[in-house]
Amino acid sequence: MTQSLLAGALDHLMRYQLTGCAHSAHVAAHLLDQIADLPDVDGDTRCLCGRMSEALEAGQGRGRHV
């Protein structure tokens, strides 16, 4: 399950970076939050997913560079 969530998050992140699509950024952030909430995810991955989710949500109004 973690791998499919990660694959989905990376897919939407790539779409956001290529197109600037705010919906893709929102979906990627949501999936990253789900990954961070999984009990079997290590602390470093949890932290990285949380930081990336926050950057995506904050960066939507400033353009597509994250």
C-alpha cells in the first residue's frame, strides 16, 4: 500500500511540476500526508513527506516551483 501511495504522490508531483496544475499539487500533498500517517513509515520518511506536503500547499499560490 505504501508503494502505491508513493507512486501516486510522485505522479501528481510530476504533473504539478510540468503543468502547474493546482489540483495535482493538492492530490500529491494529500497522498504525502497519508504516507506520513502510516504506522510502518520510518521517521525520516514521515518528516520528508510532511515537509513536501506543506511546501506543495504553500507553493500553490506562488507558482509551480517547489
